[in-house]
Amino acid sequence: MKPYLNILVGINYTDASRHALREAKRIADENGAKITACHVVPLGEINEFVNFYMIEHKIMINAAKSSLEGFIEEVCGRNHDIVCQISEGIPHHELVSKANEEGHDLLVLGDDDYADDSRKAGQFAIKCLRFATMPVLLVNRPPVNTRSLVAACIDFSKSTSPVLENAALLISGEDARLQIIHASRPPWLHPFRLRYQKIFPEDHGQQEQYREILEGQLLNVRNMASSFYHGEIESIRLESEDPAESLLNHFQTTGCTLVVIGRSGKGVKGLVSDLLGGTAAEVIRHAECPILIVPVKN
């Protein structure tokens, strides 16, 4: 798979934007990629100033671009090749339309709605994620120097291969590891309820057989991953009544530096229903490390 060569970064002047910009620059420097930084002025905001202060629209646009250029220089220094662009409209719509129409292969966003809850993904990022056709990297913390432990969350669907490929693209560091993680709630942890009573059928080796099948599938995925990444690969199977909680705990305790998950479908259904179920939606909203969401073509 080709590395990311055309990166778009959404800028709204928050600390999260700084983190996202620095991470995009790190990726670009490793791959020789082009970066475009875009700030979208909300619809009507410039016209309000134009009409009230009797200033030409062009002057306001130029002022907005100068502000963006100053922000980029402050974060990345003077010697950079980042292209600065100003757009007007509904921010998430304009940004995603630009990313889709101009052929960007990675959209980098800062999660800036976590002031009160440091584990909550921003609503702006969620809106962008719903309609982007390329991988979206959500950054909510200052970037680390290396991607030393990358967790690829898989569910044995057609999203598995794209998730592994994109995870391999962002791994860096001599001692980097790729973790292939499958989290599930097996039938014995989700008992059948009848008239408010839980029913636990007697186990006749079904649990052992269930686990053997999953281990075989994970082995196949590891073999697939070895064609994308030649470093250390490990597979982890999590069983829990709450797969999302077990994943989040795993990311925190192991110190994952990046989580990669897949998304199929478009619009709200692509996020809520097809995004590996509610598990991935919870991971997106509450993971403490950057997350790369990879769209899967139908």
C-alpha cells in the first residue's frame, strides 16, 4: 500500500489543532507528503463583519489567511511547505468536501471538545468522520516521537485488511509492535433471558471449540499482517461482557500509541451501526490515544 502523500489538516486554533498539525507533519516528513492546512470560517461570519464595519470581503479573507499562516509558523516554524487555505461554510461539511474532492488520502483532526472530559471525542470530529471517504486520524494528545505500539482492532470482516494496511503505514520506531486485537462478548457472557431469569445451558465443550475457531481466525489474520509489516506482531483475544470497556482498559494499561479501527457504510449508519457495532463508537469517543478510522469500500 502506498504511504500517505496528500494530507489535509483541519485547523480551528485550539491546542488539539496544534497536536494534529504536529502529528501530520511527523507523518509527512517520514513519507515526503504534502500537507494542506485548512480553516473553515463559519457561514455568514465574515459577511457579518463586512456589513457592520464596511470592509471588503477580500480583505477579511486575506486577514483570515494571514492568521492561519501565523498559526502554522508558530507550530511548525518558518521553514515549512504547508499550504494554507481558507474556506467559508459549515465547517465539517466544507472540510470533508475538500478532502473528498481534492483527493487527500488522510484527514487529520484535533479532538477539541474534551475540556471537561479528557476522554470524549469532539462532536466536530464525529461529524467529519461520518462522511469522509479517506482514513481520518483523530488526535487528542501531543504526538509521541514514535508509534511504538499500534493496536489494530479487527472483527474478521472485510475491514480487516484495510485496518492492517493502514496500521502498518503509521508504525515507526525500531522496537515497534503491532497488536492485532479481537474483542468479543461470547454467548456464555451474554446469557439468554426468559421471564427475567438468566439461563445458562450446560457447556459440552462449546466454549473450547468457540475459542479454537477464533484462535484459528486470528492466526490467519497474523499471517495477513506479516505481508504488510515485518516487525513484531502479536494477537490478543479479549472476552468480556463489555468489549468496549475491555478494549479501552487494554489501550490504557499497555500504553498504546495509536488505535486503528475500520468503518463501513456512510452517514450516520456508517458510524452507529456498521462501525463494528457500538463497540467501536465507544472506542472513538473515549480512547485516550490517537485513533485512525479507516473507511471500507462496499
